[in-house]
Amino acid sequence: MSREYAKAVGARLRAIRIQQGLSLQGVEQKSRGRWKTAAVGSYERGDRMISVHQLSELAAFYGVPVSALLPEEEALPPREHRHRTVLNLKKLAEAPPDSSGLVRRWVAQIQRQRDDYAGQVLSIRDGDLRALALLHDTTPQEFSERLRGWGVLETNYGEEEVSE
């Protein structure tokens, strides 16, 4: 859960508590110490992440559905997007060996780490593309053009939502 999302959940927690006419100390008293003032306050400020289990228990304590403690979509910060680059591994195998050797070794290492040897494509992050470009002493844009020239670039810069 991102800090922004934790703050949005905290705002909902605070709103429900206030609607019920409870102070933080009132929550601790009413719960007979189950919900400590400091813990509930830190959840409400978004300083501390609340687990799904705790959120469910707090919803039951307040007598509301869990969904009432979740922020509305429009209250959330805009989602970040990252770009996705997909390499065609069959085309990479056909690329000029003298200039694609480093990329091939890098792909082989990623496949070992992911234990994925059957894939026809390999999705890489922007950071991976930047690292490869740096190793080839070029910019990510220029390196993407090189991959395109080899026919290796399956998809470049399609947006994919990032979930934290």
C-alpha cells in the first residue's frame, strides 16, 4: 500500500470515527483497550499501514462494512504509469551476434532469475532499458531504435499501471 493510499484510508477511518462521535480516547475506552489511541491515530494519519485483517476488525468495531473504510476512487492520488518494453526473444536470437551479445547474456540471466525459459517474449522495465542503454554507451531512446532495427522490439512504451 502506498503512503498516499494509507493516508486516504486514514481519512476514511477518521471520518467514520467522527461520525460516530468518538474521540481517539473514546475508541480505546469503547474497545476496552483493543484499539489503542496511538495505533488508531497513526492509522488515521497514514503513518502506519493497517493490515486487511485489522481493517476488517476495525470495520466490525465501528459497525460498518469494510468498503466504508476504503477511499473513493476520486479521492485517491492519480495512478503512476510506467512504460513497458517487450523484447521478442526469437528475433533477438537472429540479431547480429557481435552487437547483441551483451543483451543476449543479460536476457539469459533474467530468464534464469525468473526460471522462465519457454517464453517467446521478455518484458522489461524502463530501468532495465536505461541500464542496457548505459552498458551500450547510448541513450534509452537510441538503444530502443537499435532494438527496433534488429526487429527485437515487440512493444515499446505501452502504458501499464503500477500497483504498490
